[in-house]
Amino acid sequence: MPSPVYEEDRTLFFVYSPQLWRSRDNGTTWQMIYRASVIGEEASDLAVVRASEDADVTLYIRHWHYRRKIYGIARSTNAGITWQERTACDPNCLGMFTTDRAETIFAVRAEPLFPTESGLGILRSDDGGLSWQAVWDETNAYFLYVSPTFAEDSTLYSLADYLIRSTDGGMTWQRPEGEPGPGYLIMFSPNFARDHTVFGAQVQTLFKSQDGGVTWQPVFGLGGEAHIADLDLSPNFVEDRTLFIATENAVLVSYDDGANWSVIASGVQKPRLDVRRSAGDSNQVAPGNGGLRQQGSGPEGVASPAVRATFSHQAYLPLAGKTGLRTRPLSLFLSTQAGSNFHYYHSDDGGLTWNCLNAPPVS
């Protein structure tokens, strides 16, 4: 996962349970910055946020031990240098979702894996995970989509048993009219507080709303049996009108708000995509102590020296080889899955060319 300010800090995060790794040089070297403290404990559901320009990156990671019924959240407010224990909502939470307020986070719950009385729905914390309040309990909730300008507009979407929307930070919820159908993904414009633009993906159809999600219009449909598996927008969308979708075996780009599309990667399996502004040519590493856990800083972990990434089992991504593709000052991070094997790729020109991104040497 790239940092939310990758163009400034060139930082990547990688979860390989029970470990969390960080690279501050674009994947060349990695450091383990968190490890679950109990043998047999798992760690996953990494959530990353930078709430303001003068703040460091804040990390939340969920950890649990099914057999011992141990579960919780660890938080770092300095990109993984030190950690503090928080309180997980309960063992049935499916994930955490950050906002542009460092202390405000959400969690979702669906059908319980454990026989508890915790209930279903959506929970909100305004103290960085110390305490939780249920804000939706009528149905399962599987995922949450948070406006990038949440502090201004308080807008959320949730993939529950049906699509629901809140414009008051989760206190009340409505079912939008003309919503995308089952299997939707939601992606907000970076300027959502002012342009009210949001995209939603159905199984084969991309929808667009320009009134904050009240009404939707289809803008693009896939043919055949392909379906939309992932969706992301350029951080410069207001200026470049560029957006991306991934199908089961390809990644496509549109430079005109979704009207026309070109393939930028093909022959890939189960692609997942993150888009950031491109980092400059500077090789400077962000300040800090290199990610070493300080004594007495919270959950037990390791102070790991930097190690170089592994280069085993790497292959360059097949290029689309199509005309009409344009260079963009965008960094794309792509993960693909073939069976139990994952491969990672990186483009610094908006998907025109690709290189391998090497994962940390986990074992």
C-alpha cells in the first residue's frame, strides 16, 4: 500500500501477517515496523491516513488471535516509529476505515464469525479507536467508502445489504435513488466537497453522480463476461479527468471522464490498483529514526534493520502496446494474483510502462 502522500515521502507499506513492513525508498529496502506480540496472533486490515499537511502519517492495524479470543487495534501517529494499543470494536469487525480527521475512524460488522452479542452494522470512533459508537445496526455492513473531504462534507457510503449513504458522519443513513446495482464500488472525486462528483461501479457498468450520489447516470459498460473488479481516480482528476478500472484480467484508463477507454495492462489476473501522484526524482528518505520501535512504545515488536527486497519469482508486466496512451505524472501500484502467488508492479508514468515492485523478504 502506498502512503497517502507518496509523492512526498516515497513510502510503501506491506502487511504479511503477523508483520507490517515499511519502505521509504520506493521498495528498494524494507524494515519490519510491527509484529503481533502473541504467537499465533494475526495482523491485518492496515488503514493509513494523513489528516493535515503538518501532520505525520497515522497508521492503524488490527490484530487478533481467534483461539485465545484476543483482539485489538494498534495505532502509530508517526508512520510506524512508535505504537499504542487501542480497542478493537469486537472480533467480528471486518475492517477499519480512516477519514481526514486522524482521530475519527470507522469499522464494519457483518454476520458474526463468533457467537457474540455485538450486532451488525457500522461503528464510529472519535478518539482514535479507544471507544466505539454504533451508527448503523439495521443490516450487515461489508465495506465503507469515505469522502476524501470528510471533515467538510461528512459523507460516507457503505456496502451493506444494500447501498446506503450518510451526509452527517454516519448519524443518519439513506438509500440513494437510482443507485448502482449489486457488486458496487464507490470512488469520490478528490474535490468532492465542491464538485459533488462520485463514481460507482456495478458488475459491468460504471455510473457517475454529480449531485453527491443522489442520482446516478451510466457512463460506460463492459461487454462480454468481464466485470469491474476495482476502480480508482487520478489525484489530479479535477484537471486531467483521468480514471482507471480493473477487470479480472486487465487494467483500463480513461482520459475523458469515462467516455473512452484504453487498455494499459493485459494478461494479468485479479488486479488491484492504487493511484498516487508521482514522486519526483529525489532519492531523499523521509526523516525519522528508520522505523525502529522505541522501548516502551506499546505492542511488542521488533527493531529491524533495513533489508533489501527479494528479487525471486519476478516477471515484467505485459505491456498493452496500444496507441493513444498518454504519460501522466501518476504512480500506479498494481497487485495481481495467480493461485496463491501475488505479484506487484509499479508505474511512474500513469501506466505507460511498468516495472516489478519487490515485496519485502518475508518468511
